[in-house]
Amino acid sequence: MTPLAITAYTATSAIGHGRTAHLDALQAARSGLRPNDFSSAPLACWIGRVDGVEEGALPATLATWECRNNRLAWLGLNQDSFLDRVQAARERYGAGRIALLLGTSTASIGATEEAYRRLDPDGGFADDMLRPAIHAPHSLAAFVAAALQLEGPCLTISTACSSSAKVFANAERMIRLGLIDAAVVGGVDTLCDSVLFGFNALELVSLAPCRPFDAARDGISIGEAAGFALLERIDSAPDAPQLLGYGEASDAHHMSTPHPDGLGAELALRDALTRAGLDVSQVDYINLHGTASQKNDEVEAALVGRAFPARTRASSTKGFTGHTLGAAGIVEATIALLAIEHGLVPGNLGGEAPDPLCGASFAWRNEQQRVDVALSNSFGFGGNNACLAFARAGFAA
């Protein structure tokens, strides 16, 4: 694969708005998790809630898209000069030559939940909720396309927790085929009752802050986030960090449990390394999917142990942000890029007593070292697996 330049990127999550806030939290080992103060009925758990969403209404010109998910998307778009970077790309290539590819698990279903909680006496939606666009699975991408004034291909990717990792793969294919000149990729998911009570019904939600790869881990902490990146051909920005490769696999082993031998995860990993032209010895850091569920962490720890040398550092950062579902891929891609830019290997926050399957590669506390190549794993329900490979500017495999 010919690498792509990542000419802009940003994330907004429970640990802050934008890249600087994320770096500060990572360096300070400061979690953004808090006791659940969101659900419409009591639910004892911890969540990664983004501050400021309720206070940030959409501009009047975008008011028809008003809902909490699109507010979070708008908040995320306004970080790290991302709107300006997209505007410059639009002027450079034209609005029809930039794709918009966004991942989400639930889009704006929180608004639909609200509409049903507020039904009129005759059983219909309240007048202010009679906006079909926000009750559609494509709500997020349609809103962002309007906000960014983009007219190119516009796709919603919904493959569970790999959604906003797989957008990078779709972007590369479109650019390689000459369909577009650049792509805005990313993902947004907000907290909602469907997610909180749904995962709780699956007995996957912990009562305490999540503890990835800890021997006593007992479930996930659900979070919310928005993140975006701008991808262009490498010759347009040789000094930008690179997307070296990606891997995708769908093992379809079980609706919610990963393949016991990590078959799909390993296929995605090998696909990413092959496409990037990398040997495992060249990988400096892996941002693991690491949800703190029993099976996911068991399978992923074993995969790292058999596939990578001890010098490769690995950690989960869900102890910082919570599991942001359809936005996990882009948030953790941002953290992988920050690791490259600042030589920071984030510690595996929340893990105190390592699972015996965790080998020497695991970084339990922050480490400072040069990071030339970083991988980001995203594994979703149904065996939807993705792995992304990033590198610093100028790196040659």
C-alpha cells in the first residue's frame, strides 16, 4: 500500500476536548471515568461522559440537526482547527472530491429514545421531534456533510466497535481508485439508554471503573467520544504522520464473543502488517482494544504474546476514556498518533494485578521512548475486526 498523509486529526472524549487535553490526561495518568450520572433510570456503573455537550447548541444554520449526538460531533469538529483544515482541503480539491466516512454504533438513537419518552396523548412524536433526519442511522454522516459542506461520497460505517477504524480502509480504497483526492474519516457515539442498559443486560458492564487486562476485571465502562482525521495523498504532505496500512477480518464466530483463538483478530493484524510492509519487530507500540471484558482481554493478551517480541510495548487506554463503541477506533487512532508525535507509551490505566496471560510487552505505567510505528486494534461484536498501522513522517518500512 502507498501510505497516506494524515494532515489533521482530533478527538474529544471524557478526558478532554482536543489533542492537547488528551495528551495532558495521558501524561498525568488521569482517568475521565465518573459514576453514572446520565441514564434516565438509575444504573450503578462508571461512564466516560464528555463535558460541555449539553451547553453547546448547534449553529442556527444547522438547527434542524439538533440532537445530543450531533452536538458532540460539532464539539469535536471545532477542536484543533479541524474545520479550517477541511475548508482548505475543500478549496484545494473541490467539495465533490472529498469523501466523508464516519463510524457509529447508535448514531442519534438517543434522540429517538427521547421522542418515545415524550409521546403525545395520541401516541405521536412531539412537534419538536418530528425531524425524520435525526431518527435515521445516517444522521451523523448527513449532519457532518452539511456542516463541512462536502459533496463527495458519504458513507456511514456501522460494524460495532471497529466502525471508526474501518473508515480508514474505505478511505484508502477510494483514494487509490481515483474516486476522491482526500477523505474526512472519524466517528461519533454518545451515551444513551439503549447502550447503557443493553450492555448491562449482556452482563458486560462493571460496577467499578474498568480494569483492562487485570486478573480481577469484571466488565466495561461505556464512554462517548467524537474524533476526526483528514487523509490525503502522501506527496501532498510529506511531513505529516502516515497511515501505513490496515487490516480487516470478520470471523463471525459469535454474536458477541471473540473467536477463542483470536482467529479474526490475528487475520486483521497480519493483513495490516502485510499491507504496510512491516515486520513485527518494527512495531514500537500497540494500542490494544482491551475492553476489560473477560474474553476480549484474554484473547488479545494471548495474541500479543505469540505475535510480538518483548520490546514491543502494548496497553489499553479504555481506563482513560471508557469504551466509546463506534468512536473507539478514531479515539485510539488519535492516541496512537500522539504516541508517535510525543514519544509517549500510555500506561494500562486501571490494571493493577496483571492477568497471567499478559507478557513482557505490556506497559502498566507510562513510558517515554521513541515511537516510529504504532498499531491500533479495534475488535467488534460479530467478529468485526480491524487493525491500523501508523508511522511518523518519513518512515520507510
